[in-house]
Amino acid sequence: MPSTSIAPPAPKTDRTRGLADTALWVVFGLAVWRLALGLLDRTELSTDEAQYWFWGQTFDFGAYSKPPLIGWITRVSTDLFGQSVAAVRLPSVAFHTATAILILASARRLTPPAVAGLAALLYFVSPAVALGSSLMTTDTPLLLAAALALLAQLRLGEANAAGQRAPGTAVLLGLALGLGLLAKHAMLFWLPGAGIAALLSPRFRPARSDLMLACAVMLAVIAPHLLWLAQHGFITFRHIETITEPTGLSLLRPLRFLAEQFLVAGPITFAALLVALRDKRQAGLAALALAPLLFVLAQGVRGPVLANWAVLYLVPGSILAAQVLLPHRLLVGLALALGLAVSVALPLAKVVGTEAQRPDGRPLLSRYLGHSAVALWAIDAAASNGADVLIARDRDLLADLSWFAAGSGIAIRAVPPDGPPAHHWEMTAAFQPQDGAHPLILLRAGGALPCDDAEPIAETVAPPGFAGGETILLYRLPDPGCLGATASEGEPK
């Protein structure tokens, strides 16, 4: 079993302090690069990003497939900076920068300053963070919450070791855990890791009163979300159950997931992390890093997994990897060079690489292109036909229409579902035939036509991008009552 003794910190020489300071300057410099290129970004919001913005228009305590925090963040950002792609993605750079700084602060409590500086750099230049800083995803606030929780738990452990209580820090820990759960339910993976870390190492062991206070604050933060879930039949959990449904035992899926982590964290960083897990002196960090990995590996044995589901391990894992790598200058240089290359290239590609193509001729960034052409065409055609309601069935079309129709006076509605809703629009914005709006315009890209006597009024072919080459049609619906319950295309796995 790992040792529970607390090793004395290494001497803090001027050189190691200098390395930590240099790391901060590099983090801030790279953050400025990401921010500047974000303002010049020529891509469009993905379906998920537009969906998160739509969630934020109501400030509810939940959404169909995720907790509500990301919707609130995008709402605040667009209220402050205007409705633009840059405003939606702006918080991601700030959040990841703050996460790197918190990792450095936590690592300074466990390791020499040079290791702490390298840990912050390894995190900030990891491919997952480089990509996450140029988009808006639920992983971004999740990782910030985890980094804050790690620092708060370490401070509580220090207070407990000194025979003191730290109620203010306990409240901070509870807020971090609660906000993490409001960011993404994957924060649940953090909790057992934190508990095991407290059992294995006094560094992570808060006083009982502080722990109870932190748990009470966490529950208070998530209580409105739990109430929302209960009021909506725990629809988010049903969605999670659907996408993780067992598909037969497999060893290939967990092995593929592990291989993907060399791309998530960086090949050298993840290899160093695996080596570091054997170090008994950092049992607490190892527990925090292993918990999400083991949970997702277990899921992979029984059903589908995605590469980012265990991304929480990046917070403690960056510190573990830095300890292993620091004595090996060549490996450090190679890890940082690879990470910096990705970090520089990704935002640059979104400015000058939108014309780049895959071998099959599709745009390399197709997921982030072509949205405006389809949505604006449909909105203009609906307006020219005197419609004030535009109806669609598929989530990707509804996300784009909602984003581009904002302020146009045209309401966006979903075709009523057949059975439980398959996405957020069917749950909150399904068309009600009794509303009697007329004329009704339906946007359709394949699939069954809900009204047999619908009249086609316009047709286009989607340009290169997310729906490149698809035929998109507009129909006039003669009678609102013809929109009966219809199956739909819901959230992707």
C-alpha cells in the first residue's frame, strides 16, 4: 500500500522558482495567442456549441443531455460581448488558463517549484486543452472545478495536519465540487478518487467538520439541479443510460480508449503519467488520476466510451507526469515542443485553414463550416413566405436555426416527438398545433415527411461543411394539425 507519510518539500532554489515563473509567462503568452486567434476565427459554431447557447437563453437548472452550467456561461459571455462565435468561445481560454494556474498552485504544495511549473505547462499544451481552448465544451468548466477542488482539499489537509479548522476553504471545496457537477456529471468520478486520496495520504485528509461542511455546500449547490431532474423525469440520466447501453463484453474498446489517451494528454505526458502511478509518495494524486480512468475503462468493457470521458485525470495527472519527466531534459523538451506545436497550429488552422480538405474532398474543419449558409437560406425563405414560425426535426438544423434566427422575429420549433423527447428542442420547444400559427414552414434534410400534403416551396444543396452535399428542402404545411407525433433524430452518442 502507498505510504501515508508526508515527505518534506524540496529546497526552493532561485533556479526552480525561476522555472515556475517562466512557466507562468509561457501560459499567459499562449493564452494571448489563443485569444487573439479566437477573434480572427473563421469557423462557425458546431451543433453542440449552438445548442449550449440555446440552453442559456432560459437559465434553467438543467438541460436535456447535460447539466446547466455551460448554458449559463455562454449566456453571460454573449450578454457581455455580443452574440458572436468569439463570445461563445471566449470563456474557454480564460477557464483553461485559470486551471493551469490552479494546477501550479496545487503542485507547489506537493513538489518543487520546477515540477509545479512543468505541470502547468504540460496541462496547458496538452492536445485536449489546446482543442478545448478553441471551442466551448462542458469539459472546460469541469476541469476548472476539479483544479479548484484539488487545491481546496490540499489546503484543508494542511489545516487538519496543523490541528486547525478552515471553514472558508471547506466552503470553497463544496462550491468547486457542486459547480463541477453542474458542469458535467462526470465530476462524480472525482468524488471516490478524492475519498481514497484522503484515506491514503494526510495531505488530502480534511478534518471531519470541514468535510461535512464541504459536503453540505456541495449538496446545496446541486439541489436545484436535482429538483429539475426530478421534475423532468430524470431525462438527463436516461440519456446517459441510452448512450452507455451495454453492447457486449469487449477488451478492444478499453484498449482503444487507453490508446486515445496518448492523443488526449500527449504521448510523452501520458506515458510519464503511467510510470508515475507506481510512485507511492504521491498516492493521493494517483487515486485522483486513476478513478476516472478506471470508471471509463470499466464502462468500455461493457459498452461505448468516448476519449474525453475521463478527462478529469489531466488535473492530477499533469503533476504526476511532471515529476517523472523533469529529470529528463530531452523528454521535457520533446513533450513541450509537441504540445506547443499543436497549441499554435490549432487556432491558426481555424483562421487560415478553413479551405484545407481531407483526402475525400470534404473540408478538414467540416464540423465547423457551412452552418450559416443553410440556416440563413431557410430563415430568409420563411420570411419571404410570410411565416413567423420555422419548424425542423433534426437537432443540428434546430441548433443552427435558433442561433441565426435570434432577433429575427421568427420562432424556431421542433416537430412534436413520437414518445419521449430525443433532444432539448423536443422537450422545450416542440410546436403545438393548437397554437394555430400560419403559414407554417418546415425545414427538412431527409427522413420522413410529417405531413403528406406538404407543399415544397424551395430547395438547396448544402455547401461544403457539416451537411455538405445534402439536399435541403422547405415545405409549406397546409394545416397545423398535420404535425402529429413524429420520430426524430436526437442527441449523438
